[in-house]
Amino acid sequence: MSQLTGIIPPLPTAFDREEKLLPEKIKSNIQILSRFDLSGFLILGSNGELVMLTHKEKIIAYEAAREAIGKEYLMLAGTGGQSTLETIELTKQAAKAGADAALVLNPYYYKGQMTKEAIVKHYFDVADASSIPVIVYNMPANTAMDMDAGTILALSQHPNITGVKDSGGNLTKMGMILRDVKEDFSFLAGSAGFLLPALSMGASGGILALANIAPSQCADIFTSFMKGDAERAKRIQHQMIPVNTAVTRQWGVPALKAAMDYLGLYGGPARRPLLELEESKRMELTKLLDSNNVKLK
């Protein structure tokens, strides 16, 4: 797999009202989003509620996604577990299902003992055991751990660790990594809220929750920047910041799924203990989508 570039949506996982997994809805969402200028899809990232699924459900979700994702698109699979053994097993299952690469969130439950040495050994052991490339996932909002530049640079030395998705948004750290990392290592912005700044620092693309509901705008930021049209990229970036905030930091997965329902995709409920978006917030969200011309056209 060559360097990851472009825009990749982290797909929410479809459940019915009884919280039963709906593989066909996962497939239909992929089919709709495949009309847009995307590079691939991530199944079972944070927005895919990876931690809410059983091991069997994770395999079913991987297989459903691969069936729907065309060969012209990459399939990334979230496989991070709390133990190295669990992560290795899940990464093998993702590879067997046809994933092109594994996105691995670092273990965080025993965060006090997750030293740089422990983190590096964990990722190296996973990468050694994996037949597909491994992408490091730094998500401090969920793990309460923020891997520093030195740790990510150390991880990048492994030949089967080919990139990082960074959701922290620390531009200074991005610059330190991108200044010193090997040329073919992919740095992917983890939020559309800082996509353009990340691209300006040298990022090669983004894995963006917003790309599930505003794929055109996310792709336009990327392509405009790559074509040298900084003003257009900046204009779209500014427009999308409040929409992105609503479906990430402010209201999270339930809001993203509510937005998908409103726009004609299948969002459905999140799994408990995540609560359904309140009606007043749902109305505020739909007004925000309308006022910023967010639609799947």
C-alpha cells in the first residue's frame, strides 16, 4: 500500500432500535458515499463504536464493509484492543476479511504504565504479526493519552507501521513529526476542524467524521489545497468548522448518526450508554446543516 492520501470517512456502525448490528445498512451507506471523491473507508474507528461491539460483530462488520467497498477504494479497519494479544488477533481477522490496513488505537486502560517503551513494544509486536500495514491512532480525547512526537517518530521506524491518524490537533507536534519522519510515512488529520492547517504542515489527507455527511466539502478542501487554491480551501474550511464541531466534540456519535438520518443515509441509534440526541439539539443540528448547505448531492 502506497502512502495514504485524500479523504477517508470513519463509518458509523449501523444498529437497529434493539441495538442489533445491521450489516446491510453499513453496505448501503458505503454505496451512497462511494459516489463522492473519497480515497477509502474506515470501518470500526471511534465513530464506528469499536469498543461497543463483540468480537464476532467486529468480524461481521469487517466482512460487510469489504463486500461493499469497491476495489478502487482502500478499506481501513479499526483493530485496537487493550491487550497486545487481542489487537494481534483482531488485526489478523481484519486482514482475513480483506482490509488493506489496520488502524490501531493505543491501549489506555493502564495508562499509568503505558510508557513510551510499552507503547513502542505494543505497536512493534502488532506490526510484526500483521500481514497488512499498521496505522497508529492517537486519540487523546478518548484515551486521555497523547502520544508525543518522539513516540510517533520511534513507531515510524518499523517497516510495517506506515502512518498515523492524529486527532489531537497540536500543530506544533505535527510539524515536529512531519519535519523528521520518513518521506513515505502518512500523516492523516483526525478531524476536519484542522484539516487545512494539517495539510499546510504536510499531512497527506484526513480520516474525518465530517466526511460521512459532507464528503464533497471535505474533498474540496483537500483538492483545492493540492491544486494551489488556498483561498477556496480556506473558505470551505471556515464554513465547515461549526458543523464538524457539532458532530464531534460537542455532541459526538449520536449527533453524527442523527445528521446521517437527516441527509438520507442510515444513522440509527448509538449503543448504550451513549444517549440519543435530544430533540432540541436535533433541531439545532438540522438548522446548522441547512444553513451551511450540507447535503448529499
